[in-house]
Amino acid sequence: MADYQKILHRTRSILEGFAKTRMPVQAEEIREDTEIAKDLGLDSLQVMEVVSEIEDAFDITFPVNELFEIRTVRDLVLRIQHILEET
């Protein structure tokens, strides 16, 4: 079973890396309830860049059609966890 806290930590690290250079928020403002598009100010291209880094970090493939269902960091982590448990 994939560990939620480990996935959260790694996902936050990826998002914090983006925050330092491409987001209008400070890295410490990224929490589980942070909305990816609204709070982080990511456009669709930046979301795809984040997804690409997540796919590389977790060695998974993220179904593009499911991206629209993910609103918060928690949603993203739970989806990653689900994909890891399926593989």
C-alpha cells in the first residue's frame, strides 16, 4: 500500500520547486487543501509540467482525462496513491 504521507511530502516538494520560480505563492503556503489552479495560479501548461514531474518522480502515467477532476493537493495525492496501488 502506498503511504499517503510519503506521497504528500514528495508532491509538496515538486510543487514547492515550481513555487520558487513560477507560482505567485510562497512554498510554505502549499497545504493539502490548496487548490491547484485557483490558489497556485497554474495555467494548463504549468499543470502539465507539474504532472510530468510527478509522473517521473513516481514512475506512473497520469490519465489526462482525470486531471480535470483534481482540484486540491489532497485530490492529487490521493490519485497518485490510487495509481501506485493499481500497479
